[in-house]
Amino acid sequence: MKLDSEHLEILAMIVEKGGLTEGAEALGKSQPSVSRTMALLEDRIGAPLFEPGKRPLRPTELGENLARIGARIHAMNGEASRLVQNYRKGHAGRLRIAGTPIFMDGVVSTFIADFQTRQPEVQIAQSYGYLDQLTTNLRNGALDMAIVPLHPSMAPSDMTFIPLLPGRNVIACRAGHPLMRRGAITLADIEPYPWIAPPPDSPLYRDLQRALKSIGKEDFRVSFSGGTLASIISVLARSDSLTVLPYSVVFLSRRTAGLEALSLKIEHPDRQLGMLTYDDASPPPALRPFALFLQDEFRQLEARIQHEGQVTRRRG
């Protein structure tokens, strides 16, 4: 025997409120329609739901047990409705985000954690990749958003690129590095030290080559290469090696990882870190609040970086 779940919900409300009229008002229905529904349910099960002649209305044992089931159905329906509403508003769902490893681990993951503190029902699946792979995954629906360093004019014609942070690289080292005790640093000062190279297929590796070339150092000794940001930081912390990193990564890692930027100007990359999305995709609703959150967080980060630069110049 299959019972109409809505009929059981109505029964639950009548029992909870203590009468047909009260239950009908709580449901926004008329008393006659609720009464007819209960008559249909009694016919269906072949037994009374309420004890005859009792005022206030008193359910039979069967009626009370069915009402408990109806209350659970009502609660589950309410939960389902809230889930759908949260999904439509972007407060729930799953996002697939990918980007270049150094930026994802050094900057974006921190913002993802802050976003999920505010939106705990949004699940974020983070992965890594470089531009060619990321654009392929955006087009085939495997990704909702890529976060990549890119010159806006180089964005694919079928995609939207929203810049987040201007490109700015620095020579990074550990906080206690001997060069940090010097004032002005010259090319001769950095000559004795080995270098940590990012993965050779990364934009940052090309940045390293261009940056050192811009200050007249075309040959450099590599002591470690191809690691993750965590391994690069570990090697920096335990050696006098140098490397080139985005300043945003160094800025956010100073307290936790003890990184510092040398006061030696190098060539900055002609690109910006930004959000890349595929125009023909149907993104989950949570992508829009996530994108707005990222834009706000990066605006605050850029303002903090600029403020520190102004303070440093005034002190100098």
C-alpha cells in the first residue's frame, strides 16, 4: 500500500496543532479541504485516524504513528527546499578551481579557506595546471574557473579574463639571509649564491630567466629545481639560496614561512593574475559569489602591499 506523503504531512500538522481548523490555518488551506484529505486517507488505510467524539481532536494509535512519519517527511521536504534555495543563491554546491601551483598554494588557497569559513556548504575541488591545460579543461567542462597569470590581450577569444593583481616578482630569500643585512644590493653581492628554479614548464621559470637577464646575470647556478612552493620554502629556510617569486606570495608568507624580498629591482612580468572562465559554460551559482569574494580579497591585498611600500619608502 502506497500512501500520499502530502496526506501524511497534513495529518502531522493537524496532530501538532490539535485540530482540523488549526492545522488548516498552519498549512494555508481551507478546513473543508483538509477534512476531505483526512477522509481520503482513512479510506485508503481502512481505519480511523482520530478517536470519535473526542474534543480536542485526539489521534488513534495508528494516526499518531503515521503523524510522526508525516512530521519526518515534512522536515525532510523543508531540508530539501533549503538545500535548493542555498544552491540557487550560491551558498551551496561544488566548485572546481585550478591554477598555477605557486599562486594557488601561496595566495589563493588562503582566500579559499576564508571563503569557506563564510560559505561552509560550498565544496571547492582545487587542482593545478598551466594555461594550455587549463583552457582545455574549461572548454570540456572539467573546470569552472582557472586562476592564471596572463596578459589580458592574450586571453582566448571564447573566454573572459578578469584581472586580480598586477604582476610583480622579487628575489626571495630566508629572513636571516646574509644579504638582508646589507643596504643597497648589487649584482656582485648575489653572485656567490645558488638559485632555486621553479618547474621548467612554469611561467615563473621564464620569469626567473628574464629577471636575472634584466640585471645582467644570464648564467646562474641552480641548486634545486622543480619543487612545489612548500619544498621551495623549505629549501630557502635552510640555505642561503635565492629564488624569484611573485611578491604577493612572499608578502603573505613572511610571518608563516619567514620569507623576505631583497631590495634589488628586477624586471616584472607583463601580465596579471586573474580569473579565466569559459563563455559558453553554465557555471554553478556558487561561482559568482566566489568570484566577487576573490576580487574583494585581492583588492585588499593590493592595498596592503601598496601601503607597506609607501611606509617603507618614507622610512628610507
